[in-house]
Amino acid sequence: MTQAPKCEHGREERGAFCPQCHPEQASSAKSDLLCVGDVVIPADHNYPFASGCGLYTHAIVIAADPIQMVSERADMLWRTDVKPERLKVVGKATPEQLKLCMTRLNT
């Protein structure tokens, strides 16, 4: 597996973009409707996707009601504190990514 490129803020960019480096793209993304497979970023950089061991640049939605999302590698799951108004949709997961991410629903 190759090393993901990093933005000027030191964040890995794996199929998404850093909202600090590209605010014009972040502000044009929509978060009003979330669907399974959506790739999302924080709408506000003050509310990053985080775990006890690090930050994540983006997440993939695996359930829409209630909202549940996981990191691209499915090593982190968010569900209780997810608010749709704090998310922006920036793309769609590949079928392979979504298959891996959906395994978190059963763990």
C-alpha cells in the first residue's frame, strides 16, 4: 500500500480534500441529505473527526438513520455524536471501500 499524500496541514488526503487547504470546495459541498456511501468531511474544522489516537480527514456514511459513519479503513466508528449539519458531502465511496466499511455494522 502506498503512502497517502499530505496537505500543508499534515493531514492525509485519501480521496478527499483538506477543508483548510480547499475552503472553496468545502463551502460548496452539501450536507442536507446523507446517503449510505457518501464521503463526508467536517463542515467546520473546529469539529474534526477524531479518535483517541488521531484525526481523520473524512469518513464514509454506513447508515443514514441514525447517522453512522466510519473511517476509510473501518478502524473507527462514529454514531452517537454525529450531527448532519456538521457534515459536508464531498463524494461517494467506491464499492470496495463501502464493502469494507459496512463490516463495522456487524462488529
